[in-house]
Amino acid sequence: MTTTLTETHQERRRIADEALREQFNRLGRAATPPSSTPTPPEIGIDVRPASTYEAVTRQMVESLADDLREIKSRLNNLVFMIAGAILMDVISRVIGA
């Protein structure tokens, strides 16, 4: 008699475990989107322009940033050219002396 009660208890536990696993599986399938690749959560600030004014202003700022990069590049080239000219003058004076 003890064997049948234990077997019945084990059978009920196995059925309950299977039912619980099935519930978790259904929950997991419902939580994931139907696409093959999960979409990342939206974190951070939305940087898309909200209005036409904002889009135009952003374009102007980006254009200004490009212009500043070009000016910086030209100034760097000018500084290296002046340093090279000074170095060449010093070398020519040392060799010529």
C-alpha cells in the first residue's frame, strides 16, 4: 500500500512539474516578439528632431561643426609649415656658418 501512495504522489508531482514547465514556456513565448531577432529596449534620449525648426537648426550646427574641423585642419597645417620653415632656417644657418 505504501508503494502505491508513493507512486501516486510521484506521478502527481511529475504532472504538476510538466504543467508548470508548460506555463513557463507559454509565458516565455508570449513575452518575446514574433520576429527572429529580439529588438533592444529603448534606452536613453530620443535624438530625432521633433519639429522642422529643430531639423534645420541641427543641420546648421552640423555644417558649422564641419567648417570648424576644416579650419582646425588648416591651422594645424599652418603651424607645422611655420615650424618646418624655422627649422630649415636654423639648419641652413648652422650649415652655412
